[in-house]
Amino acid sequence: MPQLSPLFWVVSSFMVMFLLMSMMVIFYESKVSISVINKCKVSLVEWCW
């Protein structure tokens, strides 16, 4: 197994942190604007049908 460079670990950890932060932000936004998301879902379902 080849030795991974420290830069790779830094980049990968940064990406994981960014992913977690974005997921938290999306979850928070969805909790705040759940009615808006429900409206979007309804309109999307109507558009699909």
C-alpha cells in the first residue's frame, strides 16, 4: 500500500468537513423553511403529473 501524502489527508479532511457543514446548513434551512419545501414538493409532484 503506497504512502499517502499529507496534502491528500488535508484535502480529504477538508472535503469531509465541508460536506458535513453543508449537510448541517441544508438540514437547518429545511427545518426553518419546511413549509416552503413542502410547497415546492407539491408543485413538483403536480408538474410531474
